Amino acid sequence: MPGREFWEEEPEDEKRLFRKHAFRLSLVFLAFCALVLFAFWWAGSAVKFVASRVTASTRPTYKVWGQVTDARTGAPVAWVNVYDDPAGHPPHFAAAGGADGRYELMTIAEPHTVIFSALGYRPKKVKVGKVWWQWLPAGSERVDVRLEPDRPPD
């Protein structure tokens, strides 16, 4: 306004600047609070998972799925057995594939070995899971496997 004096205009500019800074600080504070809550949730989930491993009461929360095929022909391998390597840390989980070679294994999220086996094929070991800083307690991973037949081709 042209009829205002300098000392009347300055408080308006300061109020506008204060509102702008207060809004920005509020957003930063809310983002920080959200980050802290996420960190507490993630840490709690990790502690809960480790405690369940100690008591051997771990529930399977990580899905490994895919299809098993013949390495030579590419045809689906029916009724494949999929199971956690018995040499690894318990608990161990297992599943069976269908007639179309598709399978779905519910297991734990930490890195470990899964074995695929079927009648007439050599068993195959595959690493699944993710390192602790990359996974949340649940998730999924697609693993397609090609099994080699036991006998050489004719």
C-alpha cells in the first residue's frame, strides 16, 4: 500500500517470512517423526524375528515361487519337491510342485539354500532370501529352476 510508512510495512514482511519458515520446519519435523517411527517399527520387527529364531517358532513369511523345467527340453517337471536345505538353520519348510512344474514355498526371509528335486532329475541347490538390511519380515521372490536329467541323452 502506498500510504504506509516503512515501520508499518516491515512487520507484514516479517509475518509472511515467519509463516513460511514455520511451515517448512513443521514439514521437516513431521518427516523426522515418520522416519523415527519407521525405524522403531523395523527394529521391532527384526528383534521379533530373531527372537522367534531362538525359540524355533518362526512363521514362514517369505514366498519363493516359480516354475521348474527340464534343462534339455524346457518341458515342465511335474511334482517337484522344494524344501529348505536340512544342513541350514531350522526351522525347515517344504512344498511340492504341481503337474505344470509350478511351485510355491513359504519359508523365511533370511538368505539360505533351497533344494529342488524330482524323480529322474539331479537335485539342484539354489540360494534364496535377502540380507537383513534389505528385507522386511515378509516378501517374495521368483526363482525359475532348470533341472538336469539323471541319465545322459540317448
